[in-house]
Amino acid sequence: MTQILAITNQKGGVGKTTTSVNLAAALADAGKRILLVDLDPQGNATMGSGVDKRTVSNTVYQVVLGLSTAEKVRVHSDPGGYDLLPANRELAGAEVELVELDHRETRLRSALEPIAAQYDFILLDCPPALNMLTVNGLVAADAVMIPMQCEYYALEGLSDLVNTIKRVRQNLNPKLEIEGLLRTMYDPRNSLAQQVSSQLQSHFGSKVYATVIPRNVRLAEAPSFGTPAISLDRACKGSQAYLQLAGELIERQAAVGKALATV
Ligand code: ATP
Ligand code: MG
């Protein structure tokens, strides 16, 4: 069973890409077959996977516009141990070009269909906007993972995102669920962070992952070496947190699998 997870939050700089790259590497480390899709024209997940966005000739752009296939465009991230559909600034054009096309919201879903069964997890690193690329991500996904920093404005942005998810569920993808909320860049000494964290838990209960991602300089440095932190420094706190998150996801997936087997 393949699980497609959109890693999304329209707020910028909350740790979507750091989570996408390191979770992909941590799941691959656990023996899972992983595809990471870079849906952001910034191409940060591409660079962070050790693939030079300036030299790739085909990207998610060709895939969503139907000019090529996911099978042809995917590359392998050697440091990450997973496959990648890369992106670069060309993808910004898709935002405009998609508006003119039929089935504009379902293009990624259709493009992933032929290869989805080859993977245990497909992670979609979404851009910091509720735009057509993000909508394509939400339509292709089974569930959403929301990375967030525990700060005051985090909760405000969350209601817009939850409304967008509801709209996509009503109109385009009835199975879309919130898989979980992930606390990122967490500093336990910060009392506001503690307060927001407990508010999140009382609102969303078990939807908040038990794993917390700490602020960790190795996670911030790793992209400059073109590698997930897991392959750079497995022992650092950041890598350990993402390995733990991978364990949490695998356990949840196994529980769903078991429940399905009994119906
Ligand atoms: P954007 O919205 O621009 O796509 P994003 O949500 O993908 O951003 P990241 O690029 O993952 O966020 O992270 C933003 C910045 O914070 C980056 O410089 C990253 O290296 C740093 N960062 C992310 N997570 C952590 C962490 N746990 N500890 C320290 N630095 C982090
Ligand atoms: Mg990003």
C-alpha cells in the first residue's frame, strides 16, 4: 500500500523542505521505497537531495504539463537513498500555464498513478502558498503533514490551511485526511513555544506527532553539503528526531494496514 503525503503549510520557512528531505532519507534508511516530489520552484528539496537544480533538464514542470512522464523525469538521490522528481524555477511557469488547461487540479495525481505502486511512501514538498501547485499536491495526496513552528501566528495560518483542505476534500479528493501536525524548530526553553504546543495538543489531540523536531544546526547546514542530515551526521539531535518520526509514520501505516486487513 502506497501512502502519498503532502507536506504543506502556506507559511514560509516552517521546515517543510527540511522535513521532506530528512523524512524521505529516514524512511529510506528504514528500508522503505521512497519518492520525493519537489513541488516548489525554489528547488530547495532538489538541492538538499544532492541534485543540482541548474543542470536538470526535465522537472516536475514537464510532468504536470504532460510533456514528459514521472518515470522518465525521476532521478535518484544517492545521499538520500530515494528517488526524486526535481524542480527548478521553470516550475513557476506551470502556475500560469495550468490555468488554461483541462483537469488542471488533477494533473499530478494522474502523473503519479503509473509509478505509485513502486513506492511505500511518496512525499510532496509543497511551496509556501495555497496555489495551483499546492492544490495539485493536495489532490494527489492521501493525507497532509503540516510542519509548524510553535509561535503565535502559527495557529492563525492553520485555519486557512484547514479550510483549503476541507474545500479540496469536498470538491476534488474526498479521501484527503490530516495525517498529522509536526512541531518543528522546537525550543523547549521558550515558554511561548510550550504554550502553543499544548494548545495544539488540546485542539488536535493525537493528530500532533509525538516526535518533536528540535532546532538543530546540522539540519540547517546539511543542504549546503547537498545531503540530508541523516547521511551527514546520523547521531545529531535533528537526524535522530527525523528517524524517530519515520518510525512513528511506519507504525501508523502498519496499524492502518492491519485495520484494512480485518474488514
Ligand atoms: P519555504 O516555505 O521557503 O519552502 P520551508 O517551510 O520549506 O520554507 P525550510 O526551508 O525547511 O522551510 O526551513 C527554513 C529554514 O530553517 C532553512 O534555512 C532551514 O535550514 C532552517 N531549519 C529548518 N528546520 C530546522 C531545524 N529543525 N533546526 C534548525 N534550522 C532549521
Ligand atoms: Mg521549502
